[in-house]
Amino acid sequence: MKNYDSVPLSVLDLSPITQNSTVAHSLHRSRELAQLAERKGYFRYWMAEHHNMPDIASASTTVALSHIGAHTSTIRIGSGGIMLPNHAPLIVAEQFGTLDALYPGRVDMGLGRAPGTDQLTMRALGRDSMSRGLDFPDQLDELMALMALPEPRQMLRAIPGSGSDVPVWLLGSSMFSARLAAQKGLPLAFAAHFAPDAMNEAINTYRREFKPSAQLQQPYVLICVNIVAAESASQAEYLSSTEKQKFLNLIRGVNVQLPPPVEEMDELWTSHEKAAVASLLRESIWGDKAIVHERLQSLAERTGTDEIMVNSWIYDHQARLNSYEIAIDAWRSL
């Protein structure tokens, strides 16, 4: 039986921009969250690339990560993730080579193939919408070649980047990345915080098809979930209305800053919308320490995950920090 005491907790931070706030506020709050995560013993801290989204401040992910690295000393920092088809692999190699030079032994490179944005912004990024991310495996091969030790006659090198010992992760919300991670022998981070439908099938397929690599000898699965933890279950339920509004707005195609919590969600959504949000968020955990303890244990037992990453859509910054403290205290009480 798996020893869940050894399963680490990590942090995903999209640096949320709350209503009547600014990007500067969000990035300063991210720094405070990373410092708290380091003090509390979270294993890694990741940020994610999203564009043209008024409630997310982490678009320039590697720049933001450098800010975090400069204000922490031990916690691993990384991307969850960089949307590789948005960039030339050489640029990504140079950026992560720079991070690795500044914060050696602490950097992870998580890669995704989704655009992380809308069709209009995809065109502004110069991304080929017709490829549908099918060129992602070729881009991955190019990036990994640029990060490897150079061949004697290799003309193109990533400087910095070439020879950097930065672990590569694949992010997934479907079977595509699970199979590619297995084929390449890379760790898999699954996005159960917004796409729980394919979680079990993707993880099982990844483990079944995994081929050892120089980076990884055994399959390694990280699952990301949303958590709202508070002193009481009723308080957590109230705070979770921000997360529910976030996903309601996504369903409606409404882009706004992260809204404050409300007492009654039924005043905001239809029964159909309520069911749709509940389906998307069925792996979310909202509750007090005991509930968080129980739900985390259930997730670990159901999936056999090697690591759990916590994302929190909470409006109030102090309540968000408290949530991360309660979550890791609950996990350690197992």
C-alpha cells in the first residue's frame, strides 16, 4: 500500500487579479504566497501562462518566476506551464537556461500545448491555429535537443540553456499529453482543477505505456486540484463562491477580474449552468481541516498520485494564504 505521508503538496499560482486590484498587487501577493509555501514546506511553486485574461497576471511566466526565485531560497519554482506552441523553442530554452543559472537546482519546465487564450490572441501571438497543437511533439524534441549537452559540430545552441539540468514536465488535460509523456519518459502533471473528465483514463494510460528515459525511470504523476480551506466548512463554502463565479464566467465567455464571494450562487446561475460548473469542479475541495484531510486522502487513494498541486481561487488575499496553510496542515495530519 502506498505511503501517502511521502506524497508532497505543491502550489500552482495563476497570480489572480481581483476586482479593483492591479497586476502589481497580484505579483506582490504571489511573492508572499511563495514565501509562505516555502516556510510551510510545500515542495514546488509553479506559475502558468495565460494571455488576454483580466483575472490572471502570470502571462510573462518566466519573468514572474524570476521575481519569485529572487525572494525565495529553497522551494522549487517552475511553469505549470509554458504553452510551447506560442513560442520558438530556442527562446524557451534561453529563458529557462537563464532561470537555471540564477536559481540552480530549483527550476522545473512544465510544458503544455494549449494556447492558454482565445482565437484572437492566438493570432496576435503568431500561433498557427490550423495546427491544433499537433506539431507539439516536434517542438518538444527541438526544445529538449537545445537543452541537452551540445554535439561537437552543433551550430545552433541555446546560450544560456544548453546543458542545463532542468527537468521537463508535460501538462495534460486529455489523452494526448499523457501518451506523449509516457512515450518520452517524462513526468505528467494532470489538470484536474479544470478538466477532471479524462483524469483516470489519462493517468492509467500514462502508467501503462510509460517508457523509462534518462530523466525518469518510473512514471511520476502530479494532480492539480482546487482547494478552498477555512476554519469552518461554512466559511470555506462561502469563499468557494469566487471559484464558482470564475467558472461560470468561463462557461459564459465573460472575461472579468476575479469577483468577491457571494452569499447565494443561485441568484447568479441557471440550473443548467450550476450543473455544468459542478461537473467541471467535481474534484475541487472546499471545507475545514477535517474535510480537506478526508478529500485529499480520497484523491490520493483513488489515483495513487505521486504529488498533489494546490490551486486556490480565493478573492481575499489573507484568506487565500490561510487556505494554503490549512491545506498543508490537514495533509500532514494524515
